[in-house]
Amino acid sequence: MDSTGKVQTVDSSWSLPLPLKEYAMSRVTVYFYSDRWVPIKYCYLEKAILLYQKANLEGKEILLFPDNLDPNQFTNSFN
């Protein structure tokens, strides 16, 4: 996302591309991990990306999952 708030894609073999603009209003859940996945916020992907970037700058780690996916239902493969 650029400084004007527009969603951009990044074409790099070293990182995942940001989603296309049509997905910006998709709902996601923001989680952090503390012995299990803890949901902390439900929001649109566009805002969640901004939250992720801010948390990353502050040295915090959060992860975004689709609204209909609960990572606690999986094995410890995410740990």
C-alpha cells in the first residue's frame, strides 16, 4: 500500500505479492500467538495490512488469516 492508501502489488521472488485491489475489502482476522492463536481484531484486509506494517515497525508479530479460518484447528505446524 502506498502513501495515498492505494493497494499495490509487489513482484518479487523473495516476498509474497500484496493482494490485488479487489481483495482490499475482504474480511480477515488479525492474530498473535501466545501458547495458542489469539484473535485480536476483525477488519478488512486493507486495514489489516496497515496494522501488520505498524506492528512490524514496533517489533511485534501479528499474522492475518481469512475470516473463515481458525488456525487453532490445525496442528502445531504454524509454530
